Amino acid sequence: MRLRDLENPGDTTGSIASKIFHGITEGLQDTLKIMNETALEQAINTILSAAQRIDAYGSGGSAIIAADIKHRFMRFGIPVRAYADPYIQITSASLLKPGDVAIAISHTGANRDILDAVEMAKTSKATVISITSYMRSPLSKTADITLYGMAREVNYRSEAMASRLIHLAIIDVLYVGALLKQQDRFIDNMQKVRQAIAKRRI
């Protein structure tokens, strides 16, 4: 679905909702068709074998995805941090060590700040996993492992709406894949988290 298909002043709210939901559904199906199972396996195994830490980098809308990585994988007891500020990203990357993991998220794969952090992470000999929408982007060429999300954007102007949800779905795959591979390692930690959260409910 193209931009002109969505930006119709005569559209009802229901029609706008239908177009956006349809575009997201198409993007998820497109991503599933091109999903590289080998790259997914490599990403999951890399996350599980992280030596000391996992740092996630994202700017703008991708910062939400980096925060979701932190939220999910900290439940496993893996030291994971998420950074949106470019100066803190590159500082973090400079302190990574061999065996550590950096996960970089960028819709275009051409964000200068993210690329600088990734290049620094590579200099630190960390393994870099990238999530992007463009196969020939500078980010996909630099990362050790790249996962692609294909979004048929149904957006107003230039905001990448569908790709954000598709990239979150990729994170879900990594999360469940890691959980299923090492259930014994994570089950106690996740049970502790559930019990702690349960105490916060009314």
C-alpha cells in the first residue's frame, strides 16, 4: 500500500484503521517469507552465549524496540541495557569486550549515530546483531548478523509505522527462541519476576 492510498482526506476513521492494519499484516507476512532461519538461529545462540552484557541501540522510533529488548531479556537474568542517546551509545560500545553483544535497530539502516556505535562495537570485538528494513543498508553490511523486517509502509509522510511493529515481532521470535533453547536456565528467574510483579497488582 502506497502513501497516496492512505492520505485521502475523504477517508473515515474506520477506513484509515483498516488501511493501517492491513499494511501491518502484509508487512508481517512479507517478513515471514524472507525470514532467514539460519540468521535467526545465529542471533539466538549469540544472545544466549553473551559473555558479560548485551547492549541495545536505537534512535527515534527504534529506541522503543531497544527498550523492549531490555524489558524482555532482563527477565532471563542476562545483563542487558538499552541506549537511545548517541553519545551514551558510542560510550557503551567502546566499553564492550569480546563475547559481548550489541543489538542495533534502525529502520533505514543508515542512521549515522547507530552506525558510529556499531563500528565502535566492532572495534571492541563485540558481536553485532542488526535489525533493519533494508537489505543493502550500511548497517546490514557492517553487522555480523542481520535480521530484516519488510514493511509496506502505510504511513503519513515519512514516519515508519509498520516497520516498528514488525521489528518488535522479530524481537518476540528471538525471545521465545532463546527461552525454548534454555528453559532450565531461565525458568527460575522468570518465576521470580512473575512473583515480584504479582505483588504490585491490586
